[in-house]
Amino acid sequence: MGAIKHIHHESFSIDREGTNTWRYAQAGAKLIVGISPHEVDIIKKTERELKDLDKIIGLLQHEQLDALFIEGFHTLAAKRPDIIKIVTAKEKDDLERTLQTTVGPILAITGVYTKNNPESSYGDIPLVKLPQEGIKLIGLLKKEFREEQ
């Protein structure tokens, strides 16, 4: 599996209050599958897996993904050298705190901090202003994937 970025599990929920999937979950369903002509959504209700990043990744291991971007989970991923990180920060103090608790590899730094920063890197880590420099981030990802093969 390629690059992994943290996916914030609290901010994204398909089964919002009032939807059918939400009603099924309220009724006690632990696994909910929603099917439409263009997608399949699988919702697995659990608490344990959210504390174990390997179990979360394992749920997707048969999907033949080139990359998996996960937002959040900093405490689970920050110390793992097998996970490539893209660090986001609002300000320099925030960035420095995050970097103190994060081991490499760190592919890039992005977020509010980069928008008003004229520098192109922080030490040896590239700064990427999104969305303006999205192509730069894609280039860094492509280079990383080539080096892994």
C-alpha cells in the first residue's frame, strides 16, 4: 500500500441523523451496506478498530489500493516509520509541536501555515500551498511511489 495520510474519523459520517443508514444503526445494525448505481457504501459500527490503525488498514487490504489517505489518527500514525505523512498546521507553533511527535517519512507540510509563508520548505520538508500547488503534492507522491517500487 502506498502513501497514507490521516483521515479524520469524527468529521465524516455517511449515516447522518435522519438518513436510512442512521436509522439502521440506531436499530442496532453493526454492518450497513448502501448500494446505488455508482457506488457501494459499507458502514461497520465498531469502537475497537478506531484505536488500531492496522485493523483499519486491514479492512481495506483486498481493495488493491495504490494509496490510502487517512486524516486524523495522529497518535496512532505519528510514531510509525512505515507510514508516509503529510503534516498540516495552522501556525508555526502548531507545526513545531506536531513535528516533535512525528517520525519520518514526512512527504510535505501543508495547511494555513503554508499560505502566508514565502519559503518553499521547512528544513528539508517541502511546503505545499493547497489548492494552488496541488500539482506539486501530486509530483511528490509520484516520486515517492517510484522510489518504493
